[in-house]
Amino acid sequence: MTSTIMGETAYVIRQLVLPHTCGKTNESSRINSVWLSKNYKDQIRSDPDMKISAFMDMVRKGYDVSISKHMAYRAKNKAIVSINGHHEQQYYRLRDYLQTVLNTNPGSRCMHNWPILLLACTSGRILTRLQTIYW
């Protein structure tokens, strides 16, 4: 219990009530999938086929925080993408790689066979497929 001191804006603690009786919660708004993917990247790298429930248990034991299945799924997928890289982004870097081979190895020859036909996928994006690459 507290009370104010006369003529001042300060408070005085008159009585301290122990023990603390507020309920404990295992939820946190400060934990998100990006943070989880960074902190559990090594564990996911060692076991990329880890079940979502096992990942949720690992977070609960490590930080005493409960996360949803959706957050665990997003965190695991973000960690896997950061470990393996994004395949579509790497595909477009093949031309840069071929040019680097030509620049660093004079006299070498690089050939690629980019497809003429572009495939449209269900999301509306246009996908290309690599047929062959030689160096």
C-alpha cells in the first residue's frame, strides 16, 4: 500500500504485501517468427525435418514461452530459406556466375541454354526453367 506525502508529489510505501499473486502467462508479444528463425537456425540446420510440435516444445523448454503452430511453421520455413537460400533468386544469379567464370579464367567458354518457352504457374508468375549450362 502507498500513500502520498503532504505537500509533495512523492509516494511512501506503507505496507508490502507478499507473496506476489499475479498469474503467470507463457505468451509473449515480443517473440516473432523472424526472431525464432535466427535463434533456432542451428537446430533446424541439424534437423531440417523436425516436426512442428517438436519445434514448439523446444521453444517452450528454452524460453518458457508458448507459440502457435503457425508461428512455428513460419519460423521453421524462414530458417530453412536462410540456410538453403532462395532458389528463385539464385536462379537469376547464374548469368552473373557465368560472367565471373569468363572474367577470372581468360580463354574459357561458357554456354547456357535458356528456354524459349516460359511457364505460367497458378499464382500468375512466369517461371523459367534451366535446360543446360556448360563451362
